[in-house]
Amino acid sequence: MSLEIKKIAVLTSGGDSPGMNAAIRAVVRTCAFHNIECIGVYRGYQGMIEGDFREMGPRDVNNIINKGGTILKSARSKEFMTPEGRKKAYNNLKAQGIDAFVVIGGNGSFTGGLIFNEEYGFPVIGIPGTIDNDIYGTSFTLGYDTALNTVVEAIDKIRDTASSHNRLFFVEVMGRDAGHIALNAGIAGGAEEILIPEEDMGLDRLVESLKKSKASGKLSSIVVIAEGDKIGKNVFELKDYVDENMPEYDVRVSILGHMQRGGTPTCFDRVLASRLGVKAVETLLEGQSNYMVGVLKDEIVLTPLDLAVKGKSQIDKELIRVSDIVSI
């Protein structure tokens, strides 16, 4: 990439996650530090198509490092999936004199950036922002740590009422394709069982495990379920099955839902966002494109965007073993 970068755009795309604002702040201020103009794109790729741009300087990102969500808003753009939509976006970027952009989001957002680069040779760098922690090439994505803390706090409160009434609670957490939130929060919350997409436990084994817990003297239980778990069609089917096979339990369901996306980002997510935002801008200024910035073994690393999109994050098998031991 031989183009001299003078103006960089930043956008957030897909589902929001805590830490996105901290990353926006880092991108804007790194641009200012290097005397580069920065343009905020509102509402993701749809805003790029509609020319919803605003020049941003260091003072425009005051007091946002501690806020959840994204000040640039986010949207999923069907129009950007079409060649015509991407052409509009390209024309708007060129009309504004924008030379490159940083996209903060997940696999879908990175795929859009890849296709755009293939069609127009437009420099792009990705910052992984998703609470699911399901992106290849980074140990942690923005928002994951905050989401874990939110889930653990909720499980702690649910356990209070579960133990007061001798109840069995199924707690469903986010994780359509990956069980990172369920596994880690389940261990931290003392769950008796953890159901994740990567491990097919089966209904009969689940009931057998719960019966063992009951026989060992446990009067209440917490089962944490990733929304992508494949044992049943949904968490309510699991509840009905346990109701039929273990009538001695008062079974309840708690779906945490979108509360997991919100809230003040943790220190970890704020620092990670700051590190990744700085690296994203400086990678573009070094003449590199089509990379995702991530963290592995506490080192900031670059992963080709196509690998980040095509690769699959791996669940920690050791944590599964730990969960089996400590839930006895």
C-alpha cells in the first residue's frame, strides 16, 4: 500500500459491546497525535452509504472511555451487502478525502471490510468488538471481560433466590456459536453444569448429573447455558424435560439477554481498547492494510482479516476439566 494516509475514518458495526467507545477515543486521539484527520462514521456501513460523517478531534471524545455502547451508533446494513451499496459508500469516502478506515466489530463487519477492499483497494483495519469472544487471532475481544462480570453478578443474585427456595435455575447467556461466556462465568458463578455449543452433553446425561448433585446433598442448582447449545431446541425445552424427569425440583429459567451487552466497561476492556485503537491507526500509517489488531499472550498482534473471519476460536479444554472437578 503506497498511498499516503492523511485522513482516517472510524466506525462501529454489528452488535455493540462495552469498550467500543474507548476504542473510538483511542483512534481519534492517535490520529491527532500523528497530525492525521479523523472522521467518525455514524451507524456503521449504512452511515457510510448515506454519507453520515463528522470530523472528530481529541475533545470530541472527552468523557466517553467509561461509557458502554457506541457514540457512533451501530447498524446492520443490508444495502452494504450489494455492489450498488458499496459503490455509494466508496464515492462518499472519496468525496470526503478519506484514505482508509478502522472498523470496530465482529466477523460480519470484517467481512464487509474485506469485500470492500477487494473491490476498491481501500485500506482497512479491524478491531475486534464483540462480547462473545469468538474471533480467531485474539485472546480477548472488546466487551468480553465486561460481559463476564455482568453475567457473574447476575448468577450470584440468582443463586440467592435459588438457595432460598430449593430451586433449579437454567441461566441462558449469550454465545450463539461459542461457549466462552458460559464456561468462564459458569465456573466463576459456581454452576453445577455448563452447557456450551462445543460440547454436546445430551439430555439424559444432564438429568443424571443433576440427580447426582441432588443425591450429594445439593438442595439448589444453577445450570449455565450458552444460547447456541444444541441439547434442546431452546432453554424452555430443557426445563420441560427436567420437569418431567425430576419433579422434585422447582425449575425456573432466567434469560439474561441484552443486559450482557451494556454497562460500564471494565478496566481490562478500557486498556485493551486503548492499545488496539493506537495499533490500528499506526498500522495504517505504516502502510499495512487488511489486518485485525488483537492480543495474544499480552502482546498486540496483527492477523490477516481473512484469517480472522475464516478461523474459529477454540474453547479452553482445561477449563472444561476444571469445571467438571469443582462442580462435584
